[in-house]
Amino acid sequence: MPKEEGCKPCSWFPIITFYGVFGAILYFGYQNVDEEATTDAEASTFRTQNIRRAFLAILVVYFGHRVFNDNIYSMFKPFNRIFSIFGNTCYLYLYLLVFVYMMNHYDARKMWGFVKSRLDKPVTKEYHTYDDDCTINWYNIIDNMDHYFLAHFTNWFLAAVILRDSYLLHFWSLLDEILELSAQHRLPHFRECLWYHVFHNFLLTNTPGIILGLKFMKFLGLKEYDWLGRKDKSSIREWRVFNCHYRFGGIIQMYFIISANFLTGFFMINVLWLPPLSIPTVTRMYIWFLLGNISFKEGYNVLESKDDPKRRNEYNDPSNRWVTYGIVILEIAISLKFVRDAGNLTEDPMPMYVIIFWSIILPLLVGYYIHLRWIRNTDKEFEEQHLTPPSKKSVKKNGFKRSTDKKRR
């Protein structure tokens, strides 16, 4: 169709714009990583230059996101104005990350002292870890029910409200435990006893939070999502996620984003000297909840459109995915740039079992996507099944073709 063909070249424009903008920001922001001021005047000069670059970068990101901001909240009627406020809050957080990234180590950590005086102090390495005493007794069970216990429950309750799929939520819960085991050589706070993983995380926080969140979602009358395409399928092999590269790639992309969000949340509080219980840390969690509420809805609508023959080839570019990408990239960049003299981080080498595990899992995921996309070619399968007009059937009888739609006399 002419309209669809005209839209296809447009799909490259936001990709080029996004990588052009953030590629330049990452490059210029990293130039001040080793700034060492010997005098107050020199430090003031460096700070002035960084602030100028930061405001210039914010302007570039602002005009860049206006390119994507085209009627993005129409799907949230009649609450589109409220979600517009949510989206603008996420944009402000994106601009803040740009500003922080353009600073040097000293200023990026000291700036939080304007929020509260105790926030510009190094994070101590004597934080309580969860493998100090793995003896199973009542005292250890109660002692480990701290602020992280409440944060886990709240996180999974809110995640259930925005993700709305029990299968994905429970797998996400398992994935978080795998990520903790994979990163505990760098983050001592991830070191936990086996019974803590099972009892505190799965049984007391993650699973109850998911169950109650899903019940609350149904109480509000919100639509339940089917991310995996399980509806009307008789077996796992028939699920759409295993038979459509759009859906499989979308699920993998979603898990990458939430995994990066989970890890950078802990790395950032250490590299920026922010205590776990602080205004910036808690605010970040709720901003991600607002952003997830918007982005997950947009992403789900895109995946659902890929199963609709009438909408499959429509140009569909959800605006908030670019904001999400930008925030994830900047949080990773900040975690890497300011790692020097960070707080509660260790320099232990990555265990071999972690290297082997991810060396197997990641190629398998990429390989299966390649299989669906180019080898099996699920696009062609879909077109043959839904978009190819049925040919006129005919039968042969006594060497002559007779149309089956003719009535026998």
C-alpha cells in the first residue's frame, strides 16, 4: 500500500537521531573523566566548562525528544493529561542524568549535598550484608527484614500493576536472583544466604507482592496483558513468543532494560555516594514506575499490532521507548564513568560459573532470534497465513478441471 511504503523510510529517522544525540553526549561527557584540579581557580574553570556543556547537552536532548513527542498519550484517555505529567517527570529525570554525566567525579558527588548535607559523603564499605551469618534462626530472619525487605515487596506490587502478566513477573523474579548471584563479586550487598533467596525473596516479598499486585490490578479493572501470546494456544510450542521474532525480540529487549535498571540502581548509589535510604534513591524508583507504566503499555500495543494483519505493517514508533533507552544508557554510563573511588564496591574477579552461564545463555537468545527473523522467516510465514488471498480451488475429474463453486446439476 502506498501509505505504508511511504512510512518505512521514516523508521530510520528516530534511530539515527537517537544514536547521533546520545553518541555525542557519551563522547563529550567522558572527556572530563580524569580532570584533576590543583587550585580552586582551576577547579572553578573546569566546573564552568562542564556546566556549559551540560546545559548544551540538555538542550540537544530536549529538541531531540520533541521530534518523538507526537500525540503519545492518546492511548491513555481519559487520563491522558495525568500521564502527560508522568511523562514530563521522566523527561526531567533524563535531563538530570545528562547534567550529572557531564560533570567530573568531584562535582557529580558533591552536587547532592544541595539536596541534603549528608548525601555528599562517601558510602561506607561496612554496610550490612546478608551472608554474615547463614544460621537459620528467628533472630536472623527478623534482623534481615530491613528497608530492602519492604522495598522488594513494594517493587513487585507496583511491577505487577504495570506488567500485568504473572508468567513474566515470576520469571523476572527469578532473573533478579540470578543477576544478584552474577554481580555479587562487585556488589557485596548482593551476597545472600541460600535460605534468604528462597525464604525472604521468593516466599515473603516477591511472590506475595506479585499476587497482591495482580489482584489489585483486577480490582481496578485494568486490562490483563498476554506478553507471551498464550491466548487460545494449546501448548507452549504454539505460544507467539516462540513463533514471532517481533514478540521474542521485544520480550528480550524488555528484560534487558529491567535488568539494567535493577543493576544500575545499586551501582549508582555507590558511584554517586548516595545512601540506599535517601531522597534521590527513592525518587528514582518511583520515576521508573511512572516510566514503566507508560512504556510497557506502548510496547504491549506494538506487539499486539504485529498479530493483527491490518496493523502489522503500519509504522509504529512509541515515543517513550526512546526516553527509556536514553535513561538506561545514561545510568550505565554514569555507573562506569564514576566508578573510581566508589563506595561499597569490590574488585573481585568474575567467577567462572557466571562467565560460563552467560556465555551460553546470551548466544542462545541471539541465535534463536536470528533463526526466527532470517532462517525461519516468521514475517513470510505470517504473510502466507494471513495476508495471501486464498486461491480458487479446483478439482480434476476425467482429465478436465471443474470449478468447485459451481452447483452440480
